[in-house]
Amino acid sequence: MISQDKIDEWIREVQERPASAELIIRYIANRLSELASREEELAAENIELLSGRKVENYESRIASLEYQLELLKRQFAGEVILPSAEPSMKPSVETLNLLVYNHLGQVLRLETDPVGLVPGQTLAQLHSETPHEELLPNLLVISSLEELLFIFDSGRTVAMPVAQIPLSDPENLNWKQTFIQEPRIKEELAAIQPIAKMTLYEASVQASRRGFVKKMKASFLAAHIAENYIGSGVKLPADKTLGLTFGMSDDLFVMVSREGYIFSMQVDRLPSAIEEVIRLGITDHIVSAFMATHKASLLFITQNGKAVHRDTSWLEAAGSFKTKGQPLLSKERREAGIRIIGATPIEEEDWGVILHGDGTIKVYQLSELMAAGSVPAAQPSISLLSFSSFHRPEARQEQVSEKSATRS
């Protein structure tokens, strides 16, 4: 504050030493400028408070944090203990859920006991009046405690627990009796992403089918999800949203194209704005995107039933954007029409589920596929359409038990 005593002191200083007047005037002018700037800031804050924008911002942030906490509580079956309260939910029994969905927003949910799975087992037979290839079906295997994010190619999102999707009849699996998360006009369902554990990661990466990516902090993504909109992540009219993946800053992000080209780069080097990172041929598009850091191997499944295995160390991280990508398939195989339907990082105990062109959905142990180099019972005349990997919950429990026994 500028007091009367201070003003009197300046007057005496100017009277005794006139040369100091310029310095005093400059000091006063700078102080007045600071006060004017602060007055403008206070006025702006006052306007926001009066209009309710400030309150809405705080409410949005609170809602986002509450939503993230609720995700964690559901994921850990109510075992998150808050300082002020004991958990109110009893632990739930975890089962595996298989989702079969298409671009029309139709979703079929099957539930299975992971303990009883047998390699080569048929989980269901999907019936459809429309050829399966035209509906572009996708598979996703997740826990019954998972939270799902429906991502539409417009950038709109809808979040819901997997348990809210009605169970389908595995003996009569068809698109006529399905749950529908209906797209709006000119929309298509691009992906269904598990998000229950997204708060445990530092970053999310959004990828498009033409090889564009955008990185954002997981906390920012949570705020966008609370608003039911994350953006389409595309720049080109002919491009479409592929999906999301979560990871840490030092994780290795990988994209695999249908024609067998691979882009990999550490997450913290990826662009924060939408940018093309791999240049694809006009007939090519991305089919899989994932983090490969903590897995020993990579598995690629082709439409004709080949299971191509590579060590994760085989990946060559790109030194720049807009590269052609690291080739997996030879020129001869590409020209012969061999295409990748899915790829994933795996450990030996991981499992996978595959949708065959005739609608058969079968489960496999991935270590057996790697050893054989092909999918058992795959017929050359019937293409494989979709592939998804998963880790059986009981396998984790067996590992814990073995470690405990070893310590004993």
C-alpha cells in the first residue's frame, strides 16, 4: 500500500534532490500499472463468478474426480478404502466377458468361467443375415468388473459398466437380439475401450485408421470423458477413429497396419496435437494399437490363419514421424493378399479369442499358436475376421499361489 507518510517522503526527496524525481515517477507508474492489471484480473474473476462459469468449472473438475474414484471402486470390487468411510460394496466374483460388436453400435455379451476354458473350445456360433465381413465385427475380452467407453467416429463417447449390457444366449447368438448403443446421424461406433484403470496411467494415445495419433494426459482425458466428448482424432475426410490406449511416458506405443507395416515410438515422443506418424498405402489402414513395453513377445494373426511371432526386442522404434514403418510381411506375401487382422503383445500364459468367417468364435492358448505358427482348424477358404487377447484371472491367482508356496 502507498501511505501518506510515503508520499510525504517522496515530496521531501524531490525538493532536496530534484534529480531523483524521474526515478520516483517511474516507480509510481510501474506500481500503478501493476495495480491496474490486478484490477482487471479481479474484474474478470468477478464476472466469471457472477456468470457461474467459475462454479461450473469447479463442479466439472469435482465430477471428474468422483467419476475416476467410482471407476477404481468398481474395478477393485469396492476394496478402495477411504479415510472417512469403510467400503460399502461387497467384493464381486470376477468372470470373463466376451463382447462382439460392430460399427452399427450392436453389442453381444457372453460370460464365461475362465477356469473352464479349453484350447480350441468353441464359445459360440454367431448368426447373421448380413455377411460377417460387411458388419466389420470386433472382439473384446474383459473382466466383468470393467468400465467401458463407447467411442464414436464423431468423437462422442458414452461410458457404462459392462454389467449393464444384457447377456446374450450363446446357443442363439445373432444380431437380431442385441444391445444397441445407437449411433447418431452420420455416426459409426469406432471402438469400445476398457477404462476402469485409466487413472493408473500417465497418458492416453488416440489413434486413427490412417496412422494419425494424438497424446494427452490421462487426467485431461478423464475430464473430456466426463463431458462425453474426446474428439475424433482425425484430419482427413477419408480417415476414421481407431481407438485409445493407455500407458506411461516411457512405454513403447505400437501401431500395426493391415498390410503388415509397424510404427513404434516411446510415448513421451508422440505428438500432443493430431499428426500423421506413419505413411500408409492407399489401400492400407491401422488394425491394432497397443503398448508393448512390459510384454516379452508380439503375436500377429493373418486372415488365412498364420500366427506370426516376434520378440518385442525385434521392434525398431521410429526416429521421426511420417515414416513408412517397419515391415512384417514380405513383398511376396503382401502381393499374394496376406493381411493382418490383429496383433497384440503377449506372455506365454495369455489366451486369445478369434472370430472365424463362418461365425464360429473359438478360444486359444497363445503359446500353442506361437509354437504351431498357425491357428488350428483355420480353413483357407474361410477368412479369420477378428482377434483379441486376454489374461485369465485364475492364471494370476495361480502365479500368486506358486510364489507364496516358493517363499514357504
